[in-house]
Amino acid sequence: MNSHLPWLAVVIALCSLLAGVALGSVDLPFATVLRALTGHEAGLTADIVWQLRLPRALAAFACGGLLALAGALLQALLRNPLADPYILGISGGSAVAALAAMLLGLAAAAVNLAALGGALGAVGLVFVLGFGRGGNMVRLLLTGVVLSAGFGALISLLLTLAPGGEVRGMLFWLMGDLSQAQAPGPAWAILLAALALAWWQAGSLDILGLGEIKAKSLGVAVRPLQFGIYFTASAATAAVVVEAGAIGFVGLIVPHFVRLLGVAGHRRLLPLAVLAGGSFLTLADTLARTVAAPQQLPVGVLTALLGVPLLLFLLTRKV
């Protein structure tokens, strides 16, 4: 791995946050934004920077880091390069509960609580059905896929039953929406805690990649490690879903992107994935706010439009 890569990732992360604060539907000179950040600018400009753009940029970075971390952990757990944070049905369970709350006309806080409850319910259901009675990773994966299909059918049903005026808001939530993400503190707390726990087990994750039998022979407590990975990735995913809805593709592409740069061991992969995921989602959300301003686009659309050609290009260069 290039020794300059971690420092480059940090610089890109800081630049993405600065871009998220400097750019928006309201055109502000860069010097004015810097003055507002340093406390030398007051009034409407300071309000825009401190109350709207900075919290949203920080929330976007935390959500991107959480998705990338969850994706890397689930790819290690399932030993499947196609694993992403939503493969085990967490997003589907959360979406069903959140859309049902929207259909009932509940307040935004109640929708968030419903989303959290749905996510936790899906986590518990997949755990019991997938890990219970000696379940293995194949059973866990199949359980998640089957439940995701069932949740998808319920989501379609809820969208069909919803009044026309409610559908747009529901679709924005399903495609990811950071417009209401104004309190990034909890997401950052979960990100730092999840990264610390995952980084502590980085060596065991490397060994687990050799297979369960080999890992056991080398002294790794495989079952507790699998439980820990599952719940850490689930908590990270649930935090994102509650904060910003179902933002796709970040957890799938970012770990692959980091690996294609020559990073193999999880001790380096995990923090770099967090930085890359945070930067990617922050830049995508900045584009979502500016490319069709004053109209805002669902950020999940931008993550797919940016991520698909990038991953295809990297795979072509790798081959």
C-alpha cells in the first residue's frame, strides 16, 4: 500500500466537508464561507453555514463512513464480495415501518422511531432465523435475501395504497434523503464506536477470511466474532437508515474501491473505507443539492450514477 494513501484520504475527506459547506443552492463566496466558519461573519450567511450546511455535511460524512464500514464488515463476515449493508433486510424492515408511519400521517420524529424499530426488528429476525440452531453464513445470507424480498413486496403495497401527495416523500426516503439530517452527533458517536470495535478485531477478520475451520485452528473464537461483526454492521446500518433513509451503493462500492488501491488487511482497510465512504457520500450529497438547484435530488440516485461507472473503470484497469 502506498504510504501516502492515508494522508491523501484525510485531505480528500477534509476537502469534501469543505465543499459541502461552501456549495449549495445559495451562492456564497468562498471567502465569506471561511469567515463564517471562523466566526467573523454574522447574519444570514452564518445561519446558512452553521445551521444548514455544516450539520448536513457532517451527517453525510458520518452516514457514508457507516455504510462503508458496514459493507466491509459484512463482506468479511459472509465472504461474499456482493454483500452490502442492506443485503440482510435491515433497510427493508426499516422502510416498511417508516412508510407505514408516513401513511398514518405521523410526525417526523415518530417516523424516525418507526424506522429504528423496523431496523431492529429485522436485525433480530435475521439473527434468530439465520444464526439459530447452528445456522451458518449461507443460511444467514439466504434468510436476509428472503426477508428483503418480502419487505420489498410490502413496500410496493404501501406505495400503492399511499395518497398521491405522499408518494414523493416516500420515494425520497427510499432513495436516501439528507435534507432532514440536522443532528449528526449520534451518527458520529456510533461511527467512532463501531470503527473502534471493528479495528480492535481487524486481525481476527483477516484470519476469518481464510475460512472458519482455518480460523478455529488458529485460535480465533469464530462464533463470538461473527456475532460481533453482525451486530456492529447492523447498528451502523440502522443508524444510517434512521438518519437519512436507504442510501444504496456506498457500502458495496467503497470497500472494493479501497481494495483495488492495494489495501488488503482490515487494520488499514476499515479506517480508509470510512474516510472514502464519508467523502463519497458528502460529495454526492453536495451534487444532489446543487446540480438542479433549487430542486434537490435524492442522494441515492447520485451515489449510483457516480459509483457504477467508477467501479467499472477501476475493475477494467485492475484486470
